[in-house]
Amino acid sequence: MNYQIESWQRRDWRKGPRHYSCELKQNLFGRWVVLRRWGRATAFQGQSLEHPCGSYEEGLEILSAVEKRRSQRGYSPS
């Protein structure tokens, strides 16, 4: 198993009291996953969703799509 930590990506956005983050990283088994988290900035716990990817390139495509959607919904990078 070979972790490529230098390739991991993370993006964060805010819109008022809401936050959204998206990470492309490897899981415990070295497979690429996109982890999305969202909720209120002041809340201790929000929601999350982990999406397994077939490759790093697929993960980048998902990350790009999430970035585009956050922009369309009025979120600002933070």
C-alpha cells in the first residue's frame, strides 16, 4: 500500500452560518475517496458523505463538480 499524501486535495466554502468541505484523499486501504462534510459553522456535528472513486482522476472530476455546484449556490471559498 502506498499513500500519496502530497496528492490529497481539500476545499472549504462558507455561506452565512453554513460551511461545506470536500476532500480527495486515500482511505485506510489506499483507495481514493471523496469525503464531503456540511452543516452549520457553529454546530459541533454536521453531516458527511464518503464517495469511493475508481481512480485519482475520477476523484478530481468529482471535486471539480462539487466546486462548481458550491459556486452556483452562492458559497465562497474560505
